Amino acid sequence: MKMNSKIQLIHEDGQFRFVDNEEQDLRSRKVKRVFDRYQAYFNDIDRMVLSTGLTYVELNELIDKVNTKIDSFVELDEEVRGFISQSRYAIQEQQIAGVTIKNYDDRWTKEINRFEMIVNQEISRPLKEQQVQASFYMAMMKKAANFSVPGAGKTAMMYGAFAYLSSPELCEVNRLLVISPLNAFEAWRSEFIEVFGEKRQLNFMNVKKYDNPGDLRTDWGMANVIVLNYEALSGWKLNTLNSLIDEHTMIVFDEVHRIKNPEGKWARNALTLGKQARYHYVLTGTPIPNSYKDIYNFLHLLYGTEYNSFFGWSVSDLDESRALEINEKLQPFFWRTNKEDLNVPAADPDQIIKVNPSHDQKMIVDTIYSVETNVLGKYIRLLQASTYPPLLTEKINVKELGFLKGEIDFNVESSFNSFEKDGAKKNAYLNLNVENIKTPKFKKGIELIQQLVSEGKKVLVWGMFVGTMKAIQRELQSNCSYPSIWYINF
């Protein structure tokens, strides 16, 4: 269709491209120089085809730039105008939906009743009232976060949304891909069985176990729940998953706080996963463990194309000075069930027992400050010395402490690994006879356990170091009154 403008932006065969009329205005030197300035927007500048990943914001920017540089006015065809209009209002509509669903607005009554009816047909274990509303919210939002506290049932909430979206009435999704820590795999497997019972068969797929793309591709079509850990989301597995994921795949990033570092490798890989999927969710009970910068990655996971147009914060913008603005803009896009919603009684106040260090411990502290070469090492050694000094003669085990690979400085880890080679450092602790020192804190802890058990109570003891837990176990088992004592290394 011929337009009055000499230059047109059209959408054709799934591509945006510039065309001109018979006057061939695009071929003039002046126009060519203008477009050459903006090559970054193009996939094929010779054919004037724009990059497929452009957002409506970037498209508008390019149109404005071109219009200010040339005499001709860029005319937009109907499909281009529709794309810009629809994209502009999509996230605003989601914002309104998020607010109204969270406020239990009456306008959603009919939809939520239908949702609950369909979900109850699909599952065997009914969702709790709070879980129904949360699942409905997640299903309607398509892209959202769940920040509910531990124990609220975030996995069950996601399975509620999955049950609805994968039901015969909807057929929106057919499989669930979960990226999570390894220790969460079993929860996703067992919770599916609990929620769906005999109504659905679980076809569980652990991508970590696959050694080649061929086997992964073969089994993909049969699986309805697929899991992979953040560390393994790279290389051929990432590439193969991206080739298999389609618009009917629901993607969940569980414990998303694990990839909060905007510069982290795991986060960069996760941000490239499954752009074609329509349903993306992030789950964590600790959304902002350190600062507002921790939300940067998960917002990009959810709203990559809309982030700049709606949120628009740089990493440096995300600080306490903008807390009110950030909280207000973020509020519609996450669900949170708190302890009050679950009728969990308030925690009893801590009863802190203060124990003064012994003379031996004071000498150990002086030695720690003189022989340890980095701040983290000193801190860990002080923790060990406070309860069980024999640990000072052993190398610091980074994995035991729960540090994530890639989140600890290499030089620090190297200094831990070189401990056994550094005879002087180890001898400094051995000379203090640390292997035979029992601290007042350790003794008081044993006494407290014995007292509580004598009162007929069960006791759960938390510890940071496996060596300390084993020492407590040995101490208690030396008394025949404590035949059944177990320790669990998390």
C-alpha cells in the first residue's frame, strides 16, 4: 500500500524493516549516512531489517532519531503501530492486575471461582485459601515473583498455577522447567506427587544427569517437570534447553537470591534462558538479603524487554535513598504470604546465656590475629575457637561453610587450601594445646542439653562446623543416657 511518506517502517514475515516508495529515498547518500549511525539497531542494514530483539522503547527511539535527521517523516504501518501500542500498555495492565488481585478486588470473583474449580479437578490435595489466591495471582500475572516466607508452600502454589494453566480447559503450558539449587530437586519431585496424587503421572527429568544433547532432546518430550541447578546452566545444556523451550514451557527460578550478583556468571546464563516462554516466575523467601541491588537480576529475569521502559533503574539507582519509589513500583509484581497470614504464633524471645571466655581462649585469640592472613580466615577461626578449639588444627573447609562456588575470593580459598603446607601456622595452634581445650561455651551447651533432656524435652542443636557437631555427639554418647543422637550436615 502506497503511503504519502517516502520512508515507511513495516512488519513483514516476522521482521521490522524500512522501505520506501518509488522515489527510493532510502538510497540517497544523506539517508544512508543517517541509518549508518544507528547500525546497532539493525540485523541486516543492507536490507534495512531491524534486530528481532528490539523493544517498543528502542523502536520509538530509532524512529525519533531518524525523524530528526532527515526531511522525510517515517510512516508506520498498522502492524507496527499495533506492536508499539500493545507493548506500551502490557506491563501497565499487569501492574493493575497485580494490585487488584492482591487486594482481593471483587472484579476477579468470577475468574477466581473458575480457577479454583479447574484446579480442584486437576489436583488431589486441595490448596489452602492463601495458596489458592497466590496460585491464581501467579497464573494471571504470567510473570511474577513469590516472596512468601519459608513454610508457606511456594512449591504448592506454583503447582496450583501449573495445574490450571496445563488443564484441558486452558492448555497454556505442558511442562515446568525449574532452575534451583540441588537440594531443592527432591521438594519439586515429592510435592508434585503430594499435590496431584493419582490424577497425574510425574515424568521427572534431572538435566544435570545428562551427558549429551541427543539424550536430552529425546527425553524432553516425555517430561512434565524438569529440574537443573544454577551451576550446570551453561554450555551445551543451556543451548539445548533454549532450543527446546517454547511458549508452552513454564519456567521457575527457585531460590533466586542465589543469583543476585549483577556481575555473576550464573546470573548471566540464567538471563539468556527461555526468552520464548510466556510464563516466568522467581521464588525466594529472602528477596533483598543485602540491598535493593539484589532485585536487579530477578526483575530482568521476569521483565527483560519491559524493564527499561517501566522500571528503568540502573544498578547504582537501587539504594536506600529511593526505597519508597522502588517499593511502590515493585509492589504489584510480587506475592508474599507472611507468618501472620499463616497464623503462625510469634516466636518466643531468645534466651541468651552469656559465658565468659577462658584464659586459654584469650591466648588463642592473640595467636589467630598473628598467624591468619585475611579477614575472613580470622573471623572463621574466631568462631571455631569460641566453641571447639581443636578445629584450629584443621584446614578450613569452604564447602562445609556453605559458600557458593564463585562467590568467594580465589586468594582467600587458596590460603585455606595451603593450611596443611604451612607448618608454622598449624604448630602455632598445636603449641597452645588446643586439641585438649574444652571451652566454657561448649561445657555450658552440654549442660543445657542434659538439663532439657532430663525434663523430658527433645533438643535440636544447630552448629556451624561439622567437627563441632561430632564433638557434641561424642560428648553426649559417652553418657549412656543418650543412646540416640544424630547430627545432620546441611
